[in-house]
Amino acid sequence: MTDPVEPTHTIEPTGADRRRELCAVMPVYNEAEIVAEVARSWLAEFDGLGIDYELVAIVDGATDASEQILRSVAEQHPRLVVDVKPNHGHGPTILRGYRRGVITADWVFQTDSDNEMPAASFGRLWELRPDADAVVGIRTGRKQSPARRFVTHGARLTARAAFGCRLADVNCPYRLMRSSALAPLLTPIPDDTFAPNVVLAGMLARSGARLAEVPVPHRSRTTGEVSILGTRALMAAIRSFGQTVRLSRTPLPGD
């Protein structure tokens, strides 16, 4: 059983920090085999685009060498921030990053650390930002088990029914969001929310945010651990459905 989720609403940048263009949030759990390559690919992509950014790798109670490997990379790349916390799962981890990002940067981006979606596709999202409040990836070429397909389909239907959201891939872990649009939506979301990306997709749609979508190639993972499989994935989908429906009843700013 995991420890209670630590509140993250009060994360503040240090005095040495300044507001940047972009805060990229990358949750990490037992990705020692690939995490250095993934982190370096993102650092190179952001540097190549000339962005003023920080890449925040949040180590979610990893039991392998992920933390040590990332700290080694950070010694050569000061824009890589390594944040370590007890294990609470993917949802609470990205929420922690989002709450930091809306304080430290004008834009918040989320990607996973499993190398399933390439850094090279980010430029397509970044170039759309002048005319959008959020740009969300659509995973193409994705191979899923029946249980995963059920979860994906259920998330899309839930977001549509609860919020009127018509994004194709509501839980895609490859999304760029304007901080001014994201910040007020984070307030009502509990820290232990299982699938906050689904909720946020719905909230962004209902708030009238300008949304754009970009196809992003997806490849199956070759390393690391899939944290939820089979029956656990189905139970997680049911939990996410309940949380999403409850949060859909929360008034948004401007409602």
C-alpha cells in the first residue's frame, strides 16, 4: 500500500528561478535502461528549438537506478531538474509537475519517460501554440491489448459524456498547455486523481480553451515496466470514470 499523497499545491520556485517559456514534466518509474537516452533526446530537442525551458524529471519512488542515472545526466545539463518523491502513481506525479509548471513557465508540456513517443515530434506542437491554449497528441500506430483498448475507449467516452470533450486521445501523455489556461483548472483536482489528463482534457474543452491535435507516432516499449495490466487496468478505468464524473460537476472559472 502506498503512502498518502503529499499535498503539492504550495510548490514554489526558488529565488534563483525565473519564469521560463516552458516547463516539461516527465514522470519516471523504473526506467533505468532507457531514461538517460530519453532525457538527452528531450534536452537536445528543446535546445535545438531555442526554447528557454526546464525539464523536470519526477522520480516516482523508483526502485532501480533511475534517480542516480538522471542525476548524472543533470550534472552535464543544468536545465534538467531531478525531483524525487515516494511512489504514488502516474496521475499524482504529473499533477505535481503541472502545479510546479504553471508557476515557473508560460507553457507546460507532459511526456512520459518510456521512449514510446519521440522528442522529435514536439516541434509540431510548439509551432501551433500562438493559436491554441492546448495542443494534444494523437498516438498513431499504437498497439494495445484488449484491456488497454477498453480503457482508452472508456476514457474518450467518459470525457465526451461528462464534459462534451471531442479530443481523439484524451489521455495522451504528450500535451502542451498554456499555463494561464491550465492553472485555474488544477485547483479543484485532488492530488490523488488517477487520470488527471482525462479530467483536464474535459475541463479545457468545457472552459472554451482553444484546442488543437497533432498525430504523434507511437511505438511499443522495449524496456522498463508497465505498471498496470489486465484486471488492474480495468479496475483503474472504473476508478478513473468515477473521479472524472465527480469532477465534471465542479464549476469552472467563468461557469
